[in-house]
Amino acid sequence: MSASVLTAQEPLGLFELDAAGNVLYHRREAGDKPSRTSPDMAGTNFYDDVARFENVENFRRCVTEFISGSKVADSFDFDCHYEGSNHPVRVLLARICEHLNRDVTRSVLVHIRRVNTPE
């Protein structure tokens, strides 16, 4: 898969990530126009291949802190930095636990959507 195709797109929509940040599932945001060049993101690493904004390590830290915590769900606002411009997003996180052991997180749902900013 070409990383150059992924860099042209903002990482919006619903992602299911495993503990290493690999994309298990992705669904586009309903308002986004589908693109014929949009690759299947399953199997790629969200932080290395999908989220190509400059401050991706800050984003990774937020998700990692959620995973290591005890909340079932959480949300936060985040500014994705792209070459001198900020793209504000709202991030919703939800934990998917093992069926038999509710204390073991199997994966995390990460929903990213644009924040409407006043002009």
C-alpha cells in the first residue's frame, strides 16, 4: 500500500485499533465523499501509515493513556498539525474487552470527526 495515498487524506471516521495501533477496521465518516483511490486501511499502522499529521505522537499518547486507564469510553478535542495549519477534530474512544475477562482490552474504537469552527 502506498503511504502517499494515505497522506492525502485526513484520518476521519471510525477506526478499530489493536494494542500496537494496527487498523483492524475502518469506516469513513458519513459526510466524506468516497474516493476510488481510498485504500483499505486494515492491516496498516494507524500512527505510522494513516495519521500523517505532525503531532501524531501526542495523539498516540492520548490513546495509550486511555488504554492503560479504567474508563470504558472517553472523548477529547485535538488539533492535528499539518505543515503550518491546524485541523481541529473531536475524538471519541471506546474500549472493546475480552468476552470472558472484562479487564482485558482486546481493541479500541477511535472515532475522529471534524470540529466545525466559526469563520
